[in-house]
Amino acid sequence: MSLPHAILTALLEKPSSGLELTRRFDRSIGYFWSATHQQIYRELGKLEEAGLIRALPSVQPARGQKKEFEVLPAGSDELRRWVGQSQDPKAVRDPLLLRMRAAAVVGAQGLLPELRRHLELHRRQLAVYEAIEAKDFPPERASDGDRLRRLVLHGGIALETFWLGWLEEALAEVEDMA
């Protein structure tokens, strides 16, 4: 149920076309809630059909012209309802953790390169988040919205920091076994 709410959030921040939403997902929301181009377009149709968003009237109607969408009051109400709703945390489903468990049964051969690769990927992602924070959240940006967006970013930074620590521990253990 969260993809429609992610789209409503993005459209409330700025009315956009499906293509623009896809690009914005790649640069922000997609770091913690990913969606394909097809999923976004499919969800836009459902949201429009449900009366939560509408296509903005275009100046020049033309075939193949991209539709820009905005959130209707019912969409804002739905997002407010959803924000206040209770939801339990989701279980972690990470293939690397499953590989580690499998390695306990069949042996850890070949695991070290994958652990090193993941370590590098998480280092890069942490650098991306830190660069976003430096660029987009200078100390003078302190509106309530900015403070909440910064908290989301700090969650991503904390997760990457966790993964770096855990992967360094895992590498040391697996290297010690070899």
C-alpha cells in the first residue's frame, strides 16, 4: 500500500508527469522506496481513477504529450490518514544474510569477494547520502519539512553505517575461518 502514498507525497511536493516522477524517485524517494517506471504509471492510473489525483489541463492538447498530475483534496486527506496509521516494521529480507546462513551449511568458499563487494557498495551509498546532506541541508534550512526530510536521510546514513560495521565484522570472521 505504500507506493501510492509515495507517489502522493511526491506529487504534493511538486506536480509532475510520470517520467518526472520516475526521475525524482531515482534521486530521492527511490533510496528507500523503489518503483519501476511501469509501476509508477500503473499507480498513477489507479490514483486518478480513485479520484485522488488529476491530470492538469494542458495548454496545447497534443497526442503523446506527457500528462502532469496534481493531488486532489481527497488525495491529501488519504495521505494524512495514512501518515497517522499504525504499521509494524517489515522483516529484513536480504539475500546476503541468507547467503551467510547457507554458507554455514555448505561452506564459505567464494563468500569473501561478495562481502568485499557489498562493503564497497555501502561505502559508496554512504558517500552519496553524506553528499546529499551537505548539498541539500545547510544549517539555515530548518523548516519542519526540511527537518523531517533530514531525519529520513539520517535513517539512511545510520543504516549504511550499520552495514559497514557489520560487513567489516563479517569479513574479519570469514577471513579468520580461511
